[in-house]
Amino acid sequence: MTRYALNFNPAGTQLLFDENDLGDYLEFSKLRKPLKSGATTKVRLVEDGAIPFTSRDENLTRYGAAVSSKTASFAGLVGGKRYTLKRAGTGGWFNLVPHSKITKSRPVRMKEAGVTVSVIAG
């Protein structure tokens, strides 16, 4: 079974927690139509849910989640891509705007709030 690892950079983690410090779970929602920015999905933290948002380092600056391929497909997430987080109105929502592809030959550091989506086995 294929799974997707979502790794939020420190700026992305901080942005999500600043908006809703009570949430420990990620929630995705599809946009009715794609935006000019390329965003098709939005994300936020919620109090209860099926996708735990957990720490990825001892400093508690990087957080992430693992989702099934079914959830990733519903959310419109593409493995091997980076997305920036852009505020999407009220309710703690952030649009996932495509940023760049992940390549081994050209590492890219995102300065803005973002998430990297990687494909993992099992």
C-alpha cells in the first residue's frame, strides 16, 4: 500500500499552529474549482480527525502526517511536490499552492510556509 508523507517546514508548522493551536489533526477539502495560483486543495488543523499532525523533530518545529493514497488522491496531492500555504479566508483554512518538484539533483529550501509531499512504501 502506498502512503504519502507530508512534512511541513517550520514556517508552515508555525502558521498552522498560530491559526488554530487547539488542533492536532489535519483536515483537507477540495476547492470547487482550481484557482489561478494552481491550488486545488485546502488544509487546516482541527480538534478531532483521522490524520494525526505529529512532531518530526525534537525541537517541535517540523511537523507532518502520513496519509493513504486514497486520501492523497481525494485531496489532490501529488507525490514529489512542494506546496506553499496561502491563507484561504476564515476558519483556519490554507490553500496548497504548487511550488516546485522535488529532485535529487537540485535541492530547494522553501523560505515561505510550506509542505513537502513524498511517496513512501507501506
